Amino acid sequence: MNIISITKENLEKEHICCAISNNNDCQVVAKKSWIEERLSDGLIFKKGDVRGKCFIEYIPAEKAWVPIEADGWMYIDCLWVSGQFKGHGYSNQLLQECINDSISQGKKGIVILSSDKKLGFLADSKYLKYKGFRLADTAQPYFQLYYMPLTVGSSPSSHRAETNSFALPHFKPQAKNGTCPEKGFVLYYTHQCPFTAKYVPIIESIAYSGQIPFKSVLITTAEKAQNASTPFTTYSLYYDGKFVTHEILSDKKFKKIIETVSGTNV
């Protein structure tokens, strides 16, 4: 599989894997705008030369939209290979691209968000452990921060793990306890994932029409994301201050959550 790197020059014509509709689709517009603004921050988006979910997106951790302390590391926003593209070694190939770039930039290593069991929108911890990642920190209720330390050598294959030469990446304190300071439903989200552009307005409409206490907070800068109370700034829903889910909800799933946590029928 050939790897394509997204640039400002080819962003308009390339599809972006997780949102493969035409360029007028709200998901595509939101995601491509988000990417374009982040390229100057060092964001790298690489994809297979296929039409589907086969890509990796990463950025220097100092510019990552996540509340962690990881200066000098590279942070993976998303590594996603699905459907017919599984089982061909493409995940390994894309991860190796990140390793190569991290070494060439002199990074201490790579950081990625996962969970204590396999969940959608988060990296598979079983795969991460297989590839040599280690657990660095945890946050309530199930988030895990994994890291792969790197030492620069003559080639990517010469990188090796170091265990005591640096401080481990970790979550910021405000993101560790799985709470937020507001009542009712509160949704924090970004346009890092294109699906939020489509599905956030859907659940907003359901909440407003049903007179459900609801507030959506679009995180618009890396600084705001780095100071957020949730480890997963892409999409995190709370109710009365307690974390509910990071899953990007359809209308049916949101209605079920409303009934479950608040006892209200909609």
C-alpha cells in the first residue's frame, strides 16, 4: 500500500477516510477545516491510497487537543484501519510512519489514548501492547494513556525503549476524576472527528425539543482542549457532573441515555 501525506495543496482533492462524502458534506467541511488549521502546528495526516478508513493522524504533544503533559513527545490522534483493509499489515505500516517521523524530529516517543477494554473511537490496548506501548497513566472511568519511548538511532529499526531517563507522559489533574462542574447534560466536543459535525446537532435538537437540560461546548483551540476536564475532548457527554460516554451518539442512543440516566421519556 502506498502512503499519501495530506498537505494544504492536496487537502481539497483527497478524501479523508472517515468522512468520504463529497466536499459539501458538513462532516467533510468541518474535518478538512480542522486539519488545514492544524497543519501549521505540525499535524501529520497519512492515509493509504485507498478509499476507506485506513489512516493515521498525529501531532506534537505540545499542540495536541488533549489534557496531558507530554512535552517532547508525539501524540497520535487516531489510527484507524477497518473493514476490508484489516489483516494486511496496514496498521503496522501506518504506525511505522509515525515512528519514523517521531525519530526524525527527535521526539522522546509516542503517546496515544486507549481504554481498559476495547471501545470505539479509542485505540485497542491489546494492539498497543503487542507493538511495545506501555501504560503511562489512567483517568476515570476507563481512559488509559499509553506511550512508546524512542531513542534516535541510525534508522527507525534501531529505536529502543528507555525506562528511567525521562518523566512519563500523564493526564493533567483536572481530567482524571471523570467529572465536570455543571448540571444537566453537558457535551464537550471538537471537530477533530468529522462525525461530530453531523451528530451533535441531532442530539441538540432532541434535547431542546424535549426540554431536556442540555449544553454543548465546542472546544475551538488547543489551549482550551489542554485545560479541559475530560481526557477525550473529541466527544464527552456528562450528566449532573458525571461522565456518561465518549461514544458519538445517534438519536436513538441519546434517547436511551436520557431515559436511563434521567428517567425522562422523549
